[in-house]
Amino acid sequence: MSLELAAFVAVAVLIALAVLGAVAFWRGHRRIGTGLLVLVLLAVGGSGAYAWQLGAKVGDIERVKVPAGFDTGRPPDEPGQALTVLLLGTDNPHPREDKPTVAELLAASTWNPGAYRSDSLMLVRIAADRRSAEVVSIPRDSYVPILDAEGVPHGSNKINAAFSLYGPFGTVRTVEELTGMHIDHLAIVDFEGFRDLTTALGGVDVYVPEHVYDPYQKQDWPQGWNHIEGDLALKYVRMRHNLAQGDFDRVRRQQNFLRAVLTKLTDAGTLANPLTVGKVVDAVVGNLTVDDRWTDGDIRGLAIQLRHLRRNDIVFATLPLDHYETIPGVGDANILDPARVRELFGAVQRGRLSAYLEKYPEDGLAGEKGVR
């Protein structure tokens, strides 16, 4: 039980962080030392009652039902091969206390356009042997064809419009259209999870290489190391104004944040504290939603399979930009390089993202101090 518990925590955090958003979201992001997490939790989680309590939380993850008509015309599945997961970091423009959850909206067989927006999208491709993974972040302003949950096209727009207008499964169909890849599972993390997770960890440290001021959130970011927690962490990952590359710089900040969280999370002192681990699990589960085809047993099984995954086994990238353009009725959008997009996802399907990044290093993850 304790092995399943430890591995579940690793996968749940991978999903929630990649979150995001990632994770998302999220250009390509972080690296996780799952093996260390397993070993430490095995050492400190020996209590059967403690392990049972945390392991039982797998069943508390909220599920969204896959709608009728969703499977028509999708890219073919690859049974027994690599696993592809779409990670969505969501934010809502309305007060948190006034909103139903994504699952509640879908359970009512309705969707309230504009109630949520997906500000972070990441495609995670886990190799068939579960010993490596590739993560591609899709900036929210990427201008792409939009599909609904049944695969019906609705013109082109910024990709985050797919979630706002047609919900999570419309986003899946939209990303499948963009990538040509079959998505096996969906994981959604509310941006509030950023706040709750950093609070559970007692804050994390991020490096800001240049002083920058966020006029929208009225937040000053001094050059050097900044300790962020709670609402300040939300401000850091949400910042977009006054950044030279807008959406892309925002994604880089999210990557920087997630890297910091993973550094703190896999620290032996953090993992040796059962109280902290319990708070982390609560923060993850309380803000995580997955599709109802992803069973508790499947999540536990994947977690155990990923126990050998190390930081250096995960490769990160973001979509290639051709240029920015102001589009009537849409606004400022990222116009992608279509040939490079095909090349990128072709490399991901073959497990060759590293080779792609050798050719196009600008699409990879920046160094430890390479983002604002």
C-alpha cells in the first residue's frame, strides 16, 4: 500500500504541477525525481493508517464524464504504447465562491461559456517503458482551428477559447487537431492549486534576473531570489503585462515556478515530514479533475511504473512562433510556424523531442536563471 501511496503522490503532483499549468500550464517545464519521492515516503510513511488515509484520497479526485460523440473522428489510439495526457491549468474570471466546478457544469449536461478559461495547456507524452517523458507547452494565445467536443469545427481563435466556449473535451479535440496525436487522458488543475500547493510547502524560491513591475497586478519583482507563497505565487504565474514576449514570457515564468516547486517538493527535508506530505496531497486532490475513464487503479498503476523517472528523463519544449498578429474579433494572437509545429509533434510521437531541440534550441526550457 505504501508503494502505491508514494507513487500516487508523485503522479498526482506531476499532473497538478505540470499544470498547470504547468501545467501546462505552461511551455515545457520541469523535471521530477520520482524515485527520491518514493524512497523517502517509503521511509516515513510506514504507518498503515497513514498510508491508507492518503492512498484513499485517490478516490477523492473529481471526475468529468466523457460526452457522447466525443470519440467520432479522433486520431487513432496507440494501445500498449506511449501515454499522452493533456494537462490544463484553469482560471475563472468570476469570483471563486460563485462558480460551480468544471465537473458540476458537465454533470448538468451544460457548459457555461466564459465561466472558465484555460490559461495553461501542456501535452505530456510518457514513453511506453515509462522511463522518460516529453512535455510541450501550448501558449494560450496560439491561433488555431477550434473544435467542440464532438469534433465540429468553429473557425479559428486563440486556443484558450476552446475551453471557454466548448469545455475541456472541446480543448482535447482542438489539441488533437493541432497535433495529430490521440490524447489518452485529461487532467485539469485550478490555478488556486498553485496557491494551495505553495502554502503546503511553506513557499518556494524563484529567481528574477531583471527587475520588473507588473502594472496590472501592481506587483514589483526585484532582481534576484524571491520567496513566493500563496497569493504572491498566483501573481507570479499569472503575470503577463510588461513582459517583452507577453504570452511566451508568461509561460517561461510558469516553468520557472514549477521547477522551483519540484526542487522544494523533492527535498528530503520536505518529504520526511508526513504533515507536509499530507498537505501537499490535499492541495493536489482538492484542485485536480480528470476524465472518468482514468480510474483510480490506472492512476496508481501509472504511478508505480513511473517510480524510476528522474529529472533528466523529462524533456520540455514550447510551440514554435512565426510572428504576432492582431486579428479582428480575436485580438493579439500568436501565429505558429505550421511546418515547425508538424516537425515538433512528429518528433514527440517518435520520442525524439531531444533531437528536435538540438535543431531548434530556442524552443526548449531556459536555464535555472534564464527567465524573469
